[in-house]
Amino acid sequence: MLSRGRVLAPVAAAVLAFSGLAVHQAPEAAAEPSGWTLPQLTVSNGVITDVTGRTVLLRGANVNQLNDYAQNDPALPTVAPLDATDFAQLAALGFNVVRLNLAWSALEPTPGAFDRNYVARIHTAVEDAKANGIYTVLDMHQDAWGKAVGTPKGQGCPIFMKPGVGWDGAPAWATLTDGWTTCNFGGVRETAPAVARSFQNFYDDKQGIQGHLVDTWAKLAAEFKDEPAIAGYDLLNEPNPGLRDPFSAADQLGKYYQRVIAAIRQAEHGSLPHLAIFEPSALWSALGIDATPPAKYITDPLAVFSPHLYSESINIVNAFPTIEVGFDFALDAAAKYKVPVWTGEWGWFGDPNADAAKVDRFEDQLTTHRMGGAWWSWKQACGDPHVVNGGGTNKPTGNINPFACPSGAPLGQPAGYTRPLSRAYPRSAPGTLTEVNATGFAGTGAGRVEAWYPGTQRPNVQSTNVSDLTFTQVPGGWQLTGNTVGSYSIKQS
């Protein structure tokens, strides 16, 4: 996630009738969230689908509790603990995906290593998510290259520059700064020359460091190649353009994507491949638009374009692009690849009550465009560099589960965010979704439909061409299931 300070910036139960078919009333007892199905995902006609032929909308949040952040304040934890309760709570908001932030520095702490203890923690998270009906995107996360770009304590900075904090991503041994200063301008992490130099050395594969990350990705893909609950692989979070102009930077980024996708596909050989999620540079998060890798590099049939849509949130120019125009930009960019759009990050960071209207507008756009995304973020600890760098070690952290700092006391989930985030939506819809709006959805196809509805009261719906329609109460809301045929619709009444 970039921030402005760091960017170059639910009725009583009833049996309904439709088309001469009975709608069956659900049992009153609560069911386990694992009633959700998680078939392997794929791409069909520019849409994320599963192997049963259903359109899938992936909506959820970023989970950074396995990330390997720099310890900028020894007294404060950099991450909150992660366990099965997190995923139960995520499911209770209706989420069906987490973008699990991982660190290259933890996967490959020394050249050629593959840390099995860290991988075991990833396996546990994936299994806990799966048990709660949640897919996992494995995200190779980085911010400002890595932990080793912080300015050492006591080291001075050139005039007009400030000491930088350490972040996350690359291991120290792959941080090749060529001696360029880690200081930055105004606390803006991307302005540190050492960050740009490190990225450029990565793109140039100096000392084979890009090859190391590619090999690490291949090992990770081999580890999860038979796991259908893995939605896909986010190949590199918010890559910095390095020292090149936007178009040259997009070209060198495209070459990396081509190389890493090929390595992942080789590692997955003989198994069902997973989505290859690729991002534009970090400038998109700052500006709402950027040059994107040439289409000649992105030819994989399971590619998904994943810009981070922070319009009217933390973009440098807060009023442009608007939320709505930001979606247009993303869809236009994806069109040249003929791939789906899934936004790996979006969110707001101020007063949740004040931000709620914008969150609703963003959710409106997700609905209109039948898209998904992952909110930034689930939890941020008081020692997270995002908090430390923003001077927040003595004030609450943001996100869905804020903490008081420095105590780390939980402050409770803000309704300004959780209400819009837990909206009703079709999780998996047979065939093609032709419409999704605030009252329901419609499509064309035959199979099992699954949808989420929040709240304690059973929803009232009217449906067409849906048999065995059932509502089952689950923590936080209701699971709708049924069997569709032909042109079907499910609308709240």
C-alpha cells in the first residue's frame, strides 16, 4: 500500500414460489462456513471462473500477519499474530478471499535457501482460510524494496533529506544499493535513491538477484500446485520503476513477469495451474494510471491484471481520477491483454464514518463491473512501518481491526468500513453473470449458485429458474445456495 505521505505519492422466513418450483426453507441450525465450495479457479472469456464453469467474485482483505517487516521500533511488534480466529472473523464479513502478504526475505533468508518453517506457516494459513470457505492469493509483497533500506541510526542525511525507515520485501543480501543514500525527501519512501537503485539492479538481474526471486516463486508454486484453494499468485507488489522512464520501466517489468510466469508454469506442470496476477508499477497507486507492461510479455491464459485502486483515497491528486474513472482506467488497461481485473488493494484510512460514502461508491463500482478486490488491510500492528513512518506509534492504527498504540489494545471494527464491506453479493454464479446490483443478480447457466447475505434476519428473495434454493445461517449472515438453469435471477424483495 502507498499512502499520501509516501507516494511520488437483510424479514421473516417464508417459502417462496417461482416458475412452479418450490423454494425450500433452510434449517434453523447454524452451519459451518465450510459449506462454501472452493473449486480451482481459472479464466474464461476475460472473467475469473472456477473449473465447474461458475463466475467467481473474489472479495476480501489483505492479511499482512505473515509479512517480514523491519523492526524500526524495538518496543513494538511489527505484525499481529495470525491464527484460525482471523479467518473465522473474515468469513463472518462475507469475505471469500485473502491476499496473504509474503516476504522474499523470509522465504529465502540466505541465497538459495527455502525456509521450510516459514512455508509451514503459509500452509497453516491456507488451510485455516480454506476451512472457512476462503481462497488465498499468495502475494510476494514488498514496500520500498526491503528491510535493509532504512537509514542506520546516527547516520546523517544530505541537505533537504530525511532518514528513511526499513520496510519489507527483499532480503538484505539481495539489496544492492551501490552505496546510494537511503535518505529520502519528506518521508516519501520511494524518493530514496537506494530504493530506485536496488530496483534497477533487480531488473538488470545484477548478481542474479532476479533469478533468485524467480526460483523462489517456482519453489512456492511447486509447494501449492495441487491446492485448489489457492486462487493465484500476485507476482510482485507495487513494483518501483527503478531508474527508467515509465515506458522503459513497464518494459523491464514485463520481462520479469514473462520470466516468472514461465517458471511457475514449469513448476506446476502436470497440475492445474493457478491465476497469474500481475500489477502495474507503484505509480498507478499514486496517480491512478501508469504505463503498463507490453502485451507481448503477458500471454498466459490465466493472467489477471491487478492495479491498486486508491482513487479519492491516497492518490496524489485526491479528486482525480474519481473512483468511477479509476475503474474505467483499469478496465481499459486490461483490455489490451484481454484479461480480468482484480484489484489487490483498495481502501481508506481516515475517519470510517466520513469515508463510508466513498467505500459505498467503490462497492457500487465492484458490483457494476462484476469485479472483486482485497481491502487494505485486516490488521496493522503498532510497529508496522506504515504506522511508524506515519508517526502513528502514539495514536490508533487504521484498517478493519484498529489498535491503540503503543498498547496494541484492539479498538473494535468500525461500522463505517464493515457495513459496506460485508454487502450481499454472488460468490459463485453458474455461467455468465449478466447483472449484479444492490438488490440481487442475474445470469445465464446451469449449476450450483452460492451467495452471501449479511445480518441476522433471513433475507426475502424472489427467484427465477432456481431450484432447491436454500438459506443457511452462518456466522455473520446467510449462505444462499440453489441450482440454476437457463436465464436465472435472484432478487431481494
